[in-house]
Amino acid sequence: MDSRKVAGRLLPRISGPQALKKLPPELLPQVAQEIRDVIIETVSRTGGHLAPSLGVVELTVALHYVFDTPRDKIIWDVGHQAYAHKLLTGRQDRFHTLRQYGGISGFPKRAESPYDALDTGHSSTSVSAALGMASARCIKRESGRVIAVIGDGALTAGMAFEGLNNAGDLNKNLIVILNDNGMSIAPNVGALSSFFSRKLTGRTMVFLKKQVEHMLRSFPAIGDDLVAWAKKSEESVKAFFTPGMLFEALKFNYLGPVDGHRLDHLIETLNNVKYLTGPILVHVRTIKGKGYEPAEVNPTGFHGLGKFNADTGEPKKSVSDILSYTEVFGETLVRLAREDKRIVAITAAMPDGTGLVDFRKYFPDRFFDVGICEQHAVTFSAGLALEGLRPVAAIYSTFLQRAYDQVLHDVCLQNLPVVFALDRGGVVGEDGETHQGLFDLSYLRHLPNLTLMAPKDEDELRHMLFTAVHHPGPVAVRYPRGQGAGVAFSSTLKKLPIGKAEVLREGQDLLILAVGASVYPALQAAQELEQQGFSATVVNARFIKPLDENLILNLAAKHGRVLTVEENVAQGGFGSAVLELFADWDLTGVAIKRLAIPDVFLEHGSPAILRKKYGLDAPGILQAALTLLQKPALPKNVVWGSFS
Ligand SMILES: Cc1ncc(C[n+]2csc(CCOP(=O)(O)OP(=O)(O)O)c2C)c(N)n1
């Protein structure tokens, strides 16, 4: 029988960590194997973060075996590796619903389980939150350990170091486990990544040991004792020359490196650590994708993926010629960079996800992967721009949230020509609340000097990018996850007039102002309206900032009814900008409805389900239009005054 098709014999009996603890240690490798099988089988059907989760199976088993969860808290940094944790903490029956609408989340969620100590999704928060908890427990005089599990990728972020630095100073009982697999999504970057993998075995270590032994023996009378002591302390001596040195300098007690796939070693180490006080760092070496060959061979490809054939590892993508926005961005940037040597590309640890792999290949000297460091990426881009280059920082919408002040203070304030390529803007889907790109229009629209645009399709993205790299100030181009609309590409790239919208269809009864990915559904809704006897004007806003004020005011006054559509939260978004415009110009009496995401964090589920639920697909837009059309007819051609 294929072990992937049936959960093994032990796992179904493990209703929670208490049941796990009752097993003799020699059975734990079997539990680990069964967990792996379930994860592979499930993720092959649901998609998800496979390789990160497979890499920490033994570590997860050992943590729940040794510690007293949920009294002891485990914080999974990023949280994309927490599938084994979910399986061991009472969620086996729901695990098949992973990342599906209404199912369990792909990340730890406090609302989902008392074993999930912190909602995560964005990286490098674990040490700070764990330190906060440890400090609170100290004030409350409560016992219980707090454990942060952080990857070497997540450790590239400044925030992780802020936490470690503070922890060494506060000296609370905090355990940090460094899950070191040498990988971020792509191979890890940064000076420290090579430091972690530094091994003092082989000739250097032998030489060093001999030198030290020789020196110690030369001490009269006590020489032999000193040698015996040094041999006992070999671990700490090694630590002095290895990554331990860094953490010891931060006043952490360093242990490791430990083989993260040897349950016996992990359990022994954690049992020791459990009774130590103060800040402790346990360095665990793991293999990303462990136990599933395709993922071990290609950990980047199996970091986060869609459905795949579990037997072969082949993706189950429906074959389509339509390029994704990400691909079109990547191709266009390469083309632009060939013509303009000033163009440089920056990613915060996501060369694959943001479509910069070809750019890296063709222009290695003009490509920068700065690690999971969005804040640094933005100010670094500012520096590049100050020296006359044209930096294009490709960052997912949700992750640029981190760098709000850097965008404001280091780029916009100085009106620097940095281009922000904001991928995954709008409804993102299965990764859920932490990954939806629904705030960018609001957190960028109010920044002076910034131009903010969103393309209706992949061809317009090309023109926007062309426009952006030629613009003398900061520009953000925001585009969605996934495939484009399948439109043909224009042969030449053109500069779009800044602040000019595009009228796509003219009607009488209603004005629909749509942004980005909502434009085509708005057009579809307008066609449906036609069938029902109403005619709508549809405008592709193109620019959220500056708005095409004249066009919008004139058309709104002419139609008397306005529907705005955007994939962003309603507060502060495009519709709000239109409302502000009407207020500023005393355009009263116009019936307006904003279709946008309400005041919620959008749950996980497929984008199609979520767009339907929140009325952002064509039928939802039609419905909103019909409701607006039922409102008492308002005077058309209202007069709007001058700004006062
Ligand atoms: C602020 C932020 N930027 C980017 C990401 C995207 N991301 C998710 S996991 C990951 C790599 C994490 O590497 P590591 O911590 O080493 O964990 P591993 O996947 O190797 O187990 C990245 C860049 C994120 N979650 N948060």
C-alpha cells in the first residue's frame, strides 16, 4: 500500500502533545515519517509551503515531546513551516482543508488553536514577540518557557537582530531555535549566511586544537589539568570560532549545531536546554524539503507551490500560454535594462516570486538580493537613486507594509526616482490574511511626490513600467497575483500621460470607475447592464495618484451616479480618493457607492471565492450597479464649484 495514501498507524492516535509524550522515544521516527507522508499527500492536493514544513518535522516532534505546550509557547517565525505542528496539536481531522476557504490556515492562528502562540506570516517577528511574552511571564511570576523558532532566512531581517539584541540585555528566560538550512526561499544571502555554515572541522580545527594543547601543556604543574578541562570545554571553544561567537556576543548561551533530523540528539539537547535560564540559542541544522526527493533537490521550487503529483513532484498546472503579471514584469524589466544601463533591480529575498531570475542572469552586477529586509531594500534603493541610477524595487504589496517609513522618509521626501514594483496587489488568496495585498493604495496614496498606478492588464503593466523608469520621481506600479488577461502585446512601449485615465466605454446612466484587476470585470458588468437596459461609462483609472480629477468630476457630474471598484480596503483607497475629490470640489448630490474590501482582514481561500464573497467579480459589480441604479434618480449634469 502506498504510504502516502493512508495516514500511518501512530499518528491518528496522537490527539495532541500529551498523547505524543506517552510514546517511547524509539517510536518517534515513525511518527515523523507518518507526518511527512500526510504533509506531502495533503499539500499535493491543496498547494502550500512544502519544503519548509518537511524540514522541521523532527524538530517539531522533539519540541512537543520535550516541552509542555501550550503552557510553554512555541512561536514559528513566518509560520509557513508549521504543518507538523498543526498535525500534532489536534488538527489532523481538518488538515485536508489546509488553505481552503473555511478550512484551516496555512499559518499559525491564535483563533484556530491554543497551541498557536502568535499569528504569523510576515517574517522575523518571533524573537520580539517571544521576548515580550517571556518578559510578561516574569512580571506575572508565571512559569513556562517561550521558544522562538526562526530560520536562517528570517534571521537576515533587522527586526530579528533588534529582538536578539534586546533579549541579550534583558536576560529573560528565552529559547531561540535557529533552523538553519542554508536557504531562504532562494539560497540565503548576506554575510552571516556563510558564517553559519562555517565548520571548524578538518585541518583548521586539528591545527588549532594542537596549538592550544601545546600551549596549555607548557604551563608548569597545572598543564595537564588545563588540557583535560579544555577537552571538556571543546564545545564552547568551537562555539567561540563558529556561529556561537555571534550569539555569545549578544549574551546568548549558544548550543549546537545539532543535527535537526536526529530525534535522539534533538531531544537530548532540548531536555538540557529546558532547565537552563537566560537567553539560549540552539543552532539546529536541517535540510529543506527533507524526506521528499523532489523537494530536497529543488527546495526553492518546493518552498511554496500549487498542486502537484505526489509521486513525481510534477506541478498540476493547467497548461496556458497566458503569462503571469510577474513574468511580464520580469521580461519587460530585462528589455528596459538592455536599453538603459541605469536600471538596477532589488529584491528582498524573492528573486523567483518577483520575476527577477532572468534579470539576475543577464545583469548580475545590477541585481541585488538584500535578504528579507524590505526596509533596507527601500533605503538602499534611495541610495542607488541618489547616485543617478534607476532602482526598481520589486516587493510584494503586503511586504512593503514593513517599509512604510522608508518609502516616506527616504524616497518620497527627497523625491527620488525609485520604482516600486508591487506584485501581489489586491486579493491574493490561499495564503490568507497576512498575505493579501489590500492596503497599498491606502498606505501609498497620501504620500507627497509619489505617483501610484495600477494596470488593467499585462500589456498596460509594460507601458506603466516604461513610464515609471522614465519618471523623475518615485512611482509605485501595483499589479495582481497570477495570470494576465491574455491580451496581445503592443510592439512599442509608450509613456502614459501621468494622471490621465482611460475611458473604455461610454454610457448614460452610470459611471463605473475601476482600478487595476477590477477593470475587466467592470466592463463585463457593463455589458450585462446593457442587456438589462442600462448603459454605463467605464473608466480605467490607471492612476490612483494623481487622479484624473477633471475627467472624473466631469463624468460624475454628467452621470449623477458613480460606482468605484478596487481590490483594496475601502478606507483610504481609490474610492475614498474620489469621495475626497467630490468633497473638495463641492460636487454634492451624486450617488456614489464604493466597491472595495470592508473593514476586515481578508481570510484565506481561492481568489475567485473571495472576490465573489466580497462582490468584486463581474456579478458583484453588476449587483452593486443595479442597486445604485435603483436609487432615486439624482440630477444629472450637476454643477460643481471651485475648490474652496
Ligand atoms: C517580511 C516578509 N518578507 C518576505 C516574506 C516571504 N518569505 C516567506 S518564507 C521566506 C524565506 C524564509 O526563510 P527561512 O526563515 O530560512 O525559512 P525556510 O523557508 O528556509 O525554512 C520568505 C522570504 C515574508 N514571509 N515576510
